[in-house]
Amino acid sequence: TKLRLGKGGDILESARIFEVATESFLKKSKIHYLTEKEQWKEAKESNQTLKATPDFLLPKPIVLRKMQRNKGKKGNSDQSHRVLEERTIHWIEVKMYYGASSIPHGSKGAVGSVLKKQKAYVDTFGEGAILFMMGCGEKLAADLNDIGVTVLDCSGNTVSLDGVHDHQRKWCANDKGQILP
């Protein structure tokens, strides 16, 4: 089977589609946000210089809670939840790739620069979240958490990846339509 790993433009378009899918989820969830484009527009109108522009800036911060489901007594379908962690976030950054812990911080490439970029967002706006489409390694997740960034992924089917997958099948799939990792 011939591998079709795609060109830079293909990858950027998939990333754009993922960002649009995330925006659709935020709209559906009634979470108010400003896109990068809107942040630039507001800055220009008010003669401000932007230090950083996350994918989604949240004018009204939201609280993220990491929950654990506690099973009720045997035969009882009631379930309670316990809050494990809680963080108020002011922004969301979206990444279509896997956040590999094996790539050293500061190295060239997207994953190597992620910690520095997220730190700039924290310094400018306060704590935030990064949504990795493909998840994230434990070490990188811990490093991000230490600077005030919650790591999210698409495992809960909250953000629809249908559009991304449809696009990737055109350039990053085998003959059976299976998307290559």
C-alpha cells in the first residue's frame, strides 16, 4: 500500500477544520469566546498590541472540573460524582497533533515549542486549557498542568471529528479509507 502522508497544506487544512469543529462545540455549549481573528480586530480598533493570541479567548472565564464517578451500592443505579480537580480557564488552544512527551521542550517543531507558547498565554491571560485532538503524553500533561494549563482531548466525543476525518481520508489514508497515524 502506498502511504499518503500529505503535504503541508493538507495538514494545515485538517488543523483548520479541527479548530472549526472546536468552535462549533463551544457555540453548542453556549460558551462565549473570541477567535484569534476577533482578538486581532479588537486590538486594532482599540490601538492595542497583542502579546499572545490563543485560538479562543474566553471573556467570561469558565470552570473546568475533572470528575470521578462513584458507583452506588450493588443493585443501586444511583451514581454520585466527586470533583478531583478544578481550574478556572481564560483561554483555549487547539492542537490537531499528539502531544508527545518524548520530544524535548525547546526543540524545533510544534510539540517542542508548546510549553513556551502556553506559558506566554498563562502570563498574559491567566490559566487556560489546551485541546489535543490525539491526546497527550503524561510528562507533557504534567508539565503543562504545573504552569496552569489543563490538557483536554477528544476522547469523550464532545468535539465532532467527522469533518477532520473526512478531509484526512483524502490524503492520509490507506486504500480502505483507514486514516494513518
